[in-house]
Amino acid sequence: MSTTFTPEELSSVAALKAKYPEPKAAIMPVLWMAQKKWGWLSEDVIKEVARVMDLPYAHVLGVASFYTMYFKKPMGKHHVQVCTNVSCMLRGGEQLYKHAKEKLGIGHNQATADGVFSLEEVECMGACGGAPMIAINETFYENATASQLDSLLDARR
Ligand code: FES
């Protein structure tokens, strides 16, 4: 598979760079764009981001490595995040995470063999008022329950 941005995507990269006084500050949205396109940030994808950002590979790798939202290995089509930080823990987040592990048969930062799901135990996602919360890709579900999680996963199989 090609790991080169299309001309249209390069226009989007240029537009992102133009939003910041220092173009290199666009590295995070450009890494996010790359992850959306290729699913995860392989060495070749990080090289492509370094090329279009005109930054050293090591710099881009450093940013990608620091933030857990950037995948450094292939993950599932549906990435399930369960928060177990304090507010969520106090409202059943840990039980919800245990339920998700058992239901999917995988653990933290693992993907199912068919590539449909991956699972991540996460720290606070900023939705404490709706604890416990889960996210599937970029959609948040607050006041989540085990049966709701089952329905959400079953609907995606
Ligand atoms: S503690 Fe779970 S969203 Fe804040």
C-alpha cells in the first residue's frame, strides 16, 4: 500500500500548517490525518509525515510515541476505550473494562484476530460528569452499562 499523501491531502496539510505561527505546530493534526488514512502510524507513514512537515523523522517519531492516541501498531476497525480513572472507577468503570476484556477476549492495546475490535484502558477522557464512559472510535457513550456495551459491540460485528 502506498504511504504517500494525495495532492488533495497535501492541500489539507498546507491548510493546517497555515493555521499556526510555526508550521511545525501542525504535527499533531497531520499525524491524526495520517492515522485516519492508514489506520496506524507505521515507520513508512511516520517518514511521510516527516517529509510533508519538513521535520526530522526522530522528531515526528517522538511526538507519535509520546501520545497514546497515536497507534504504533495495527488496531481494530472499532477501537474501544474504557475509562477507569477516578470518577469512572467510582461508578463502575473497572467492572466495565473487565466486561469488555471478557466479551472481546483481548486485553489492553490488543486487537481481535479478525481486526474488527481493539481495546484500550484509558485515563480520564474529560467526560467525568457522565462516568462511567466508553468511547468507540471518536464517539463517546456516557453513563455506560455492560448491557449497553454489549449492544454497541454486537451492532458492529
Ligand atoms: S474519570 Fe473517566 S472521563 Fe474522567
